[in-house]
Amino acid sequence: MKKLFTVALILMMLVCGFAHAEDNSVQAILDKGTFILGLDDSFPPMGFRDENNDIVGFDIDVAKAVAARLGVAFVAQPIAWDAKEMELNSGNIDCIWNGMSITPEREESMAMTWPYLNNQMVFYVKADSGIDTLEALAGKTVAVQNGSYAEELLNGDYADLAATMDSVIGYDEYLTALMDLQQGGCDAVLVDLVVGEYKVTGMGATDLKAAVALSDDNYGIGFRKEDVALRDKVQEILMELKADGTLAEICKNWFTEDITVVP
């Protein structure tokens, strides 16, 4: 009898443990009625403020479509990009969705989606700088955004390249970095191509150009590590939006063609 009681107790503990570990992340969104997206609101064309101070962008339009299909209200929550993981894990936001590069470190700390858009990391320079190779960056001052994939690359996989540079300096957002490039405050800016093209075009900066690519850069959406069900539900909706043409329609409003890579 004692053995049977012990076995029953163990089974009960296991059942309780499984129940505790149950992923209710989708239901939690439905219960509260909002889907809160964390973003850097100075990252066009993915997410940024327009002339009316409204938050707009490609990622914003897609996320609104996802929220609509979930049947909840969409909320865009600006955050400090270098504190994004803290904002996510504290529960202030439900996901990080703002042209965020997929990296091994982020896949380790978050439940990341598969890529939904492919991009490149490129160095922007003055058109007359003569910088057209990675080797030409030796002894130069290069700017990145604080907490960005560009910063991670130069601190990680491309640390040897960074070591040849005079310095790598961080900015809170890329517009300031590109304006500083124009004024001679730095020699190059490492930035996402889709962002750089949008900002440089908007600045009317004919004196700046994308000189050399460093690496491909896949964008993904980050969720709390335990919110796998919510991650999977968003992926499922993205596939629906791809299949019915909604995603392509949104993409063509921001780019010249559908550049998404959703399965």
C-alpha cells in the first residue's frame, strides 16, 4: 500500500509539473485583448514615427494584420533597443518585432521565428571617400547603433576587422550616425541595407553611398523563451498572410517588390 501511495504521489507531482509548464501564451494574449510590439521607433522603414508622430512602417502594418487575425488590439510600444531583452522578459511587451536580426545569441535567449525578410549589412560611406573594400576601412572610424546587429558583428564574428579600424562608435539611432558621416564625424556607418536606403533617400544625401556588404542579415521576431505557442501562432498567421497575398500587398507599399521570405 505504501508503495502504491508513493507511486500515486509521484504521478500527481508529475501531472502538476506538466500543468505548471503548460504554454498558455496565446490564451494570455486573447484574455488581455492586446498584442504589444516592442520596437525602436526610429528604424524606418520597419518601424518609425511619421510627420504626425504616429508609429508606422512595414513591420507595423504586418503586425497589425496579425493582431487583427488574432482578434486583439495592436499596441506599438517604443523601447530602448539595447534594453529589448529586459523589456521582453519583464512582460512589458509581448514580442520584439522591428527589423531584428536573427543571431545565435538571440535564438538562445528568445523564441525566435524563422526569417520573414532577408537583408544585408552594408557600410555607408561618403561617395568620394575611396572606401570600396573592407580592407579600406583600416584606420577608419566606423559608426553603429547601440545594441544593434551591426555592433554584435563587429564585437563578434568580425572582431578581427574591427581591430583594424581606428574606432567603433555607438549612436542611439542611425539618422544621427548618417548625418555625422556627412559632417565628417565618422568615416563609415554599418547599417541594414533596407534601413540605410530609406534614410539616405529621405535625407536627400546624394553624397552618401552603400559601399561594401559585410554579411546577409535575416530578420525575425523574438518572443519570450517560454512563449513558443504564441511564436508558432504568429508564424501560422504570417503563412496565411503570405498565401492570400496580404503580405505581398503590404510589402509593395514599402518596397518596390515582395522581398519577404515567409514559407
